[in-house]
Amino acid sequence: MKKVTIKDIAREAGVSPSTVSRVINKSAPVRKELEEKVLEVIRKMGYTPNLVARSLRKGYTDTVGFIVPDITNPFFSLIIKGAEDFFKKKKISLVVCSSNHDVKEEEKLIEMLVSKKMDGLLLVGAGSSNRVLNSILNKVKVVFVDRVYEGYDAPYVVSDNYNGMKKLVWYLVKTGHRSFAFLNGEEGTYSATERLRGFVDALKEAGIKDYVVFFGQFTYESGFSLVKKLGKIPDAVVCGNDLMAYGAIDALEEMGYEVPKNVSVTGFDDLPFSKHYKPSLTTVRQPFHAMGYESAKILHWMISGKNKKNKKIVLETELIIRESTKGGSEYETSGNS
Amino acid sequence: MKKVTIKDIAREAGVSPSTVSRVINKSAPVRKELEEKVLEVIRKMGYTPNLVARSLRKGYTDTVGFIVPDITNPFFSLIIKGAEDFFKKKKISLVVCSSNHDVKEEEKLIEMLVSKKMDGLLLVGAGSSNRVLNSILNKVKVVFVDRVYEGYDAPYVVSDNYNGMKKLVWYLVKTGHRSFAFLNGEEGTYSATERLRGFVDALKEAGIKDYVVFFGQFTYESGFSLVKKLGKIPDAVVCGNDLMAYGAIDALEEMGYEVPKNVSVTGFDDLPFSKHYKPSLTTVRQPFHAMGYESAKILHWMISGKNKKNKKIVLETELIIRESTKGGSEYETSGNS
DNA sequence: TTGTAAGCGTTATCAG
DNA sequence: CTGATAACGCTTACAA
């Protein structure tokens, strides 16, 4: 099928290309009669505007890029969904890319997306820094998601990892736990760092010194193997995220412990699945969808020229108490208004 | 920062734009000396080619669209990952869109993607048909994923739902199950239909008539509530997919049954999580990643002009035996060569 | 209200 | 090997 352009429509309708353009975009008044004629020809010939040409002319693409470490991880795909839900309303499409937790790949992706003239970029960084970031930060609008990059003056949207973890630990202390192990994710990651801060600060405030900290990855397997390395089993095993908690629980049970009877285990994230885990997981809920949605909103502001340049958003986290921890229901979660 | 174009480079390097283009694309020989000069200026001025302009000129975008019902569903995100892994090697990017299981939305998305001049489309359809499909099938290359559309002569990649289900039911029969309930997903869906066919045929071959079939959705909640509607609990509850099986197991346990002691439950998909469910799930593994990867490969063939027009691929499924079904280990899976 | 023509940034063609 | 020039399809001054 030969492709039909605005010129073909113009010729067929006996008008000029500009008139056709005006009809399509309602960018200027056109005589009713002509308008109808044009519309009819468009329909008849099955014309659809070439948005590539339009983009070249107008200077924007109505497309933004979203780079995440792994699209397969529900944590990220839920965030993406949030962004998508916002952008869909603005008729903006999303180019989604996985960096596979690799900063090198991330750099390549960023360059490609900039070259493809994305109107903006949403970035869940793979590392804590990035060579190309500096050079592109003034070529394209960027919003950091779930990460704070020291030294870059760009807006970000994160959730309150620090206070989420604090709430969780306080709860554990309050329900009688006195010794702790923290099975954390990748050392150096923003999330791991913040959660550790919360963990340590909460215990310090509680005057508890009986704890150990290990780093691993944010995966089931890592949670599983880290548990096996634990010398003595503490009252509570606090995990870097839900996946690790699943692994930790399974390892503990394999070792003959019952959760939560002999040991409490907690997660972080509250993946949709965690309420169905056995035992269902006590964890800290991150507002995935909102994280994506808010980042998208900010990026959109920036794109539209509303200069929310240094918007920094920290979204609330919520303590979710379920059955993987021992202890009364006397503690009220703070976020359930 | 003012954007720098190929002309700026040309001027600065004292050559013509064509020469710069030739250097960038290695599309024709250029004197070493000039080439170096150009490369240097490019570096110095921080030039990156405008791929929108290039696309307009060349007639393709190195971008393909992928529409799925819900990016949040691990089943789909794993497929997307497969496609992404293939396309990354070809430097093709993916515009990922969720139709939210809504055919209307899907139609809009398709039109938009065609307008944006995607080189091709990967489509996990939301329904069994679609108004715009006919009109765009000769405007853009399309590969259907996980669905066979009757009446459209386009290539597809699916997994062998029918035989997968047959293998599963045979196994159940072989291990002594004599009465069945099939808790299926959305009626009319390709997957639901094929799995039902497999289920019915296998039982027919086994001479078993004691079974019931229900339709619902492919969700945890649906599995849960469908179980509650079951009159008598059969030997085996066969579920439309893994999520439904999770729900079914939980409902059954809530009703006081033990799985698999009192009743066996099976899934379909083998989500990464199913081996960690309690009990771990007996299910049929679909080759998610391969489904995405193969679809991408075919689409790429079509785009590159290699006319694999009517390529139809049915990928093998594999029976995965775990702990949610009662029965010996005497049965050998067929796919473990 | 409508048409003409320039231009968005590339690349392909054609001379030289 | 290199440079003009046209063209990709659209939008937008500017002119009428």
C-alpha cells in the first residue's frame, strides 16, 4: 500500500497542504465546506499523519524514555504502570528500557534516548552515578525515580525508606524483639543505605545493641543464603525487601525454625504477592504506582515549561503488619487514616 | 544549551554536511585526515545525531511497539523482556503499552503506534478481534504473541497450551486422580480455549467423565472465589493459570482441606514464584522469554524484508511436577532431555 | 480564510 | 573522495 501524505489529501480535496494541516490540527479556522471535504478525503484515502515528520518540525516527540534496572521485577513494573497511567492521559508514549543493573548499559540507553529526541527521561538508576548524566542533564529533562543522586541538581521522587524502616523496627521492638539481623540488599544502593540508616537509628533510640548487618542482593536467593550464614538466629530477621524475606523464611523453615513462632521475619516493598505468602509478610509498603505517577507528572511539568526544576518528592511509606512477625495487634499503623 | 546539528559540525570542520554524514555513518570513504578532523569537532561540540530527522529521511525508526494487556503481570513482563533482549542486539527500541485488557484502548494504541511510524508491532491482543487490525495489517508488520487470531493472515508465536494441558491431565490421571474441576480464565480467550480443549480431550481419552468446568478471570481472586462455588471437592482442581491456583489453594485451605493431601491443585504458566509457593506448584511451564524473543526475531525478519510472512510458531510447554499434587514420582516429564 | 514557501536535520543522488 | 542539492512530510510565517 502506497503511503498517503498530506499532499495527496490536498490534491485530492483541491486545497493546499496548509489547509489540510489546519483541519487536522484545528490550528486555524477553515471554511466548513472545505473542512468537510478534507475530512472526507482523509477518511476515504485512509490517511494518518506522519508523526515523525511532525516531530522534526515541531521539535518534540510526545515520547519519553523510562529506564529501569529490570522490567521483570514487579517493583519496577508497578512503577512503570504508574507513569504510563499518567502519560496515557497526555497522549505521551513511553519507551521502556532495562539496564539490567548495568551502569554501562544505562549510559548507552540514555544516549540513544537523547538521540531519539525523547521529550524527557525517567530514570531508576543502576548505580549511584553515571558518566553521561552530567552531559545530558542540560539536553533533556530528567526525573530520578526511587534514587537520589548526590551532586545532580535534578528532581526526584522516592519513597520514605528511612522512616518506613524506622516504623518497622519500632514495631518489632514494641512487640518484644530484642535481637536483630538485617539482611540488606546491594551495598551502596540508595535504598539499601536509607533502610540501613533507619534500622540503625531506630535500634539506637531503643537502646538495643544486639544486631548484625549483612549485605547481599535484593533477591530471593540472596535472602535464602544470607540466613544460612547467620550464626545464631535472632528474634527478628529484617530483610532488605520482600523477595529477600521470602528466601529468608524458606531458609529458616528448612533449618527447622518456625516463622513467626521461633523467629520473626520482615520485608520491605509490600509486593502484591506478599499478602499471600505463607506466612503473609509483615513489611513496609512503598507506593509504587504513585512513585511512577508522580515522577511522570513532574516530568510533564518540566516538559511543558513549568519550571519545577528542583522538585524533590518523598512519598510516605506504610507499615503493614501481617503474620510473619510475632506480637500483639496493639500497635497501630500510622498510615491507615 | 543550543543544539548542534550536522551543519554546525560541517562549518566548524571546514567540510560539507555530506562529508560529516559519511563519517558518522561510514557510508562512503572519507580521507583519513578529514575524518579525524570531523570526529574531533563532533567530540568537542558534543554533537549527537538527530534520529528523528534521520528517520524521516530513511523511512524507518528502529523502534517497534509492543502492546500487552497489562505490563504489571509477570507473565507479560517476562515476554517483554524476551523481546527486549533480542531487539537490544539490533539497536531497536521498544515502545511498551498496556491496553488494560480493553480492545478499545488497544485500537487507539495501534493507531498511535502506526502514526509514530513504528517499524513493526508485537501484539498480545486484549480480545479475539479488533476493528483497526484489518486496516493496518498492510501498513505495518505485525506479529501476534500468545494469541492466534482467526482470519488474520499474520505470523504468530504461541506456546503449546493444548498439549501442555494434556500432559498435565494425563499425569494427574496416571497418579490416581479420578474426579476433576477446571477453574478456567476468561471464556473466549485463546489460552482458555486451548487449555480447555486439552483438558477435555485428555479426560475423554482416559475415559473419565467426572468433571466440571467454570470460567472466571486469570487472577488470584477469581481462583479463590471459584473454589468456594464448587459443590463437592474433586480429586484435582485444575486451574487456568498459576495465579488462579494460588487463590484456589488458599481458599481450599481456608475451607479446611489440605493440599495435596485432600485435594491436588495445578496451575499453568510456571511463574518464577510458583516454585516458592506453599505448597510449590505443579504446573505447565510456558517459555515466556522465548515467546518474546522469537516474536521479536520474526518481526525483525519481516522488517528486514526477509519475507517470513506466514511464520507460525508453537513453542513447547513443559510439565513441572512439584508438591501441590499428590502422586508418585514414577511419572517422567517429557521435556527434560 | 487560504495558499506559497521556507525550514526542521538528515541522507541520497549526482556531478565534479 | 567531496560538495551541492533535493527530498523525507509536516507546520508556520507571511502574503494575498
